[in-house]
Amino acid sequence: MSRQQRTDLDAILRKSIQSFTPEPVEKMRENFASLMAMFPVPPVRTSDLTLADRRAVLVEPEEGVARPGTILYFHGGSFALGSPQTAMGLTASLVTRTGMRSISFDYRLAPEHPFPAGIHDCLAAYRALLDDGVDPGAIAFAGDSAGGGLTITTTLAARDAGLPLPGALVAFSPGLDHTRSGGSMDAKQGIDPFFTKEGMAYTGAMYLDGQEPNQELAAPAVLADLTGFPPILLQVGTNELLLDDSVRLAQRARDAEVDVILDITAGVPHVFQAFIGQLDEAGFALDRAALFISQHLHARS
């Protein structure tokens, strides 16, 4: 355990990240892209492709033939920011650790395309893979932050559409509750170096666009019936406003008799898995995620 690394990283983040100030979404997107460009990307091969009429990036091991299995990756960014490129460090880390290919998908963003447009896009991407003959049991949904939330809501939408479900779900620090009713929203205020309640309300309003948050696809941690879901891995840090999103979803999974691993790391920030080279726990967590994917897809691919 690297307690000193965690302490040092927290200090760096608090020094470099300014207090929340409302900004135009275009400026927020620029700032987010600049931030995410600082994270290392392991060596992989990438190529652009089109999936369900949307841009996507195919990410493959740098050398050799990929193992059977597909990771459909959904990037983070509060449902309003980000792209496959901003999540490339995480996507490539899963590819290098599993040996499988990943397709990182560029779903539509709010405020131009509010809830539930992104969910519809991710469902269309999954349906396109199935239409291409990919075995659903050989597909894992993975994502971070908002994208982590999309792993759950896309699976809900797939089940409601009568589609076969993917083989596994992996969510890094997922956003799973737009009612913002988790206890950690208050308990971790001032402890979370990235988020404030005010900032989350700002981007949340972009996403919901006046729609009611008390519905399953907007607040699965509170309202979702997870019956029939594939195995789920939830990874989150104790310094997060979103901590209880994962805690409550894990309880709902347990109540639905779904295999679930709630993987909580102490003293780390939102999407701590991105801090490869700065935080030993980042690599450890990605190793666990890769093992989870490999175990659940290997036998069915």
C-alpha cells in the first residue's frame, strides 16, 4: 500500500484544481481534454471506425493477435465532456492487461444531446456488435465516471429491449444517481479533490435538461432492478462524492442475486485508476479489473 503516494497525489490535486466556477461547456471540454492528455497511454495499436453511425476507436495489443473477447468502453466526462481519446489511458491499460481488443465509443454529449441520448447511442453500439455476430458473452462493458454509469444503464436498456446481455460489467468510479441522494455527497464534500456538489449540479442540469431524475435510467443506484444482470465489478475510492453510488448499486445487485464485487480503495480520488506511475493502487486496480474481465469472458468467448 502506498499511503505516502496517496497523500502526495491528494496534495497535488488540491493545488492544481481550482474551486468550481461555472464555465461554457466548450471551455470545460478543452480543459478536460488537456487534463486527460497528461495521463500515460500504454503502447497499443489504434484505428478509427464507425459503429452505429458514431465514431469509435479500435484499440488492440501492440503486437500479435488479440485474445478472444471485446471490451466496449464508455468514456467519462459528466455526460457532457470527453471522448475516446480522453479515456485512452484506461482503455489501453485494459487492452494490454487482458490481451483483448477494445472499442472505445464516442456517444453523444449533453447539453446538445441530453439524457437519455447517450444511453440510446451505447445501446445502438452494442446492438451493432451483436448484429455483426459478436457473441454477447464475449463482450464486457467497461467505463469510468459517467461512462461507468453507462455500463449499468446500457445493460438496463439492453434487457428492456430483449437483447442478450454482455458477459461482464466493469465500472470505475461510476456516476449512478442523478438524485444525488447518497450520504457521501455530504460526507465527502471538501474531501473529494475533484468534485463539489455545486459542480455536479451544474453538469447534472446539462444532462437532465429539466427531466425528472427519479427514474431508473437516471438513478440506477436508487431505482434499478438488476435482476438477470451479468457479473459486476465496481471500483471506487473513499475520497469520492460518488462513493455511495457504487455502495448502493452493489447492494441492489446483491438483493437481485447478481454476482458483484465492490472494490473500495482508501484515500484515493475519482477514477484513481488513471494515475499509473503516480499511484501503485492504480495499477493494482487495473490488474484486478483485467482479471475480472478475463475470467468472465474467457470461457464464453
